[in-house]
Amino acid sequence: MVKRKKILVTGAPGWLGDSLVKELIKKGAKVRCLVLEGMNAEHLKKMGAEITKGNLTKKESLKNATKGIEIVIHCAGIIHPKKTKDLYNLNFIGTKNIINEAINSGVKKFVFVSSNSPFGFNKNKMLFDEETPYKPYKGYGKSKMLAEKYVNRKYREGKIDVTIIRPCWF
């Protein structure tokens, strides 16, 4: 139940993030959005979300983003960057920075929206599950795989409760 929970959403503004924020607010959650400086977030404010500015690739900008938050839903990511290096900076380093900040702030739950790409191209149409070995599809899949491994390590260390969601393309 999300009613009255304090939730930080990364990846809004954005199609998935905006849809998520709308539903969370509708269900009674108090939502804060981590928004990159210069991005228009007026529609999120109109929905009732609190806005905090920050950049996932610059951990010093995340200091107050997770304060007072119970759940982080991390859906920010990049698929088609101008430079391959940007995949790793946002998808891996950005994930590493936000989960560490969440741990430092005492956040109880971290939900990471990953991808099916860490498991490669599924030409046999077999169902991927928790036991499927990694076989990343290109740089994007590798960046998400690295992020998943890091998030899972923090969970195994007992630092934070984690859920990883691996949606197909939408």
C-alpha cells in the first residue's frame, strides 16, 4: 500500500516516470521527483509532486533527494545516448549513486526499473527469470546488468530491501 508513503521517483519527467507519479499521487502517496536542472517539471508540480533538482551522475547533487523518503523508485535511464559512455554514466553510475544515497538516508525500499536487455536477445522466446544467466545485449544491456549486480550486492549485504523490475520494451 502506498497511501501516505513518501516516495522518490527518478525518471520524471519522462513517459514512465510521469505515468508512475500520476498513479502514486492518485493512491495517496507523497511523491518527490528528482529532476535534472533545466528540465520542465511544471506538470509534475500541478499533479502535486514535490520537485528536487539533482543529477544522478553527480552524487554531491543528491544529498537531500532521499531525506525523509521511505521508497525510491528508480526509473531514470538512457537507451540511445550520443556517446556510449553516457550509458554507463547514467544507467550504472547514476544507479550506484542513488542507491548509496538512499542507504545513507535510511530508505527502506529501492525499486529499480531495469530491462530485459541484460539477458540478451531472446530468439527462442523462453521466459527470463531470476535464474537466467546474464548475456547482455549491446552497451545498454551491459550498463543495466552492471547496475543490477550493484543493486543486488547492496541487497545481499543487508543494506536495503530491493525489487528489480525487468520490463520488455514499452
